[in-house]
Amino acid sequence: MDYDLLRFGMAVALSQVVTDMLKISTIESPTRCLLVLEGKLLPPWTEELQKICRERQLRANHCELVIDIRGLTIISREGEDVLLSLILEGAKFRGIDVFTRQILKQLAKRAQKEQHKAPEN
């Protein structure tokens, strides 16, 4: 058996697993919850971000949610949908660079459309 080839295959497989990660760090204070996102915002990590945000809302109902997206390298369509839902729920964003600014502009337009589509009671 060629162990060098096996070792190379494992390194490729492990690097693929590691590079498709999203790191979510939380910094909480009595008035604010800061989520720092680093890596790739794509499934299954989009669901994890939603879960964390729901948990934070349940625990701290008057806490401002701030999301630092400076460390994101890729945002999938599902990731955009999650960010849009957070915008609609009142989350604030920081750490905006050229890449994320363009995405947030597009999401802001989508948010306006969503708010106009919502039926008034």
C-alpha cells in the first residue's frame, strides 16, 4: 500500500472539511449580543446561525443583536436568506467591507420588498 498517497488523500479530505467551516463567536453584555462570523456562510452552517440567533433572542429579549460579518469569505443564497431574516428582525451589522457592503445593499432592497409585501392587519 502506498502510504504517501493515502496520507495525501487524507490531507485533501481534511482540508476540504476544515475550509467549509463557519466560526461563530459570541460576546455578550447586558444590552448587546455580538456575533462574530468567520468563514463560509453556507449550509449546514446557515441553520446553525439561525439556531444561535433564536437561542439568543429567547435568553435576552431586550438585547441588541449585532453581527460582525467582516470575516465572511463566502455567502451562499441560503446565507443571504438568513442575513435577510436577521435584517427584518432588527439585527445590526458591523465590519462591513466592499464584498459584504454589496451583499447588504442587495439584502436591504429585498428587505424593503418583503416589508411592502407583508399584509397589513
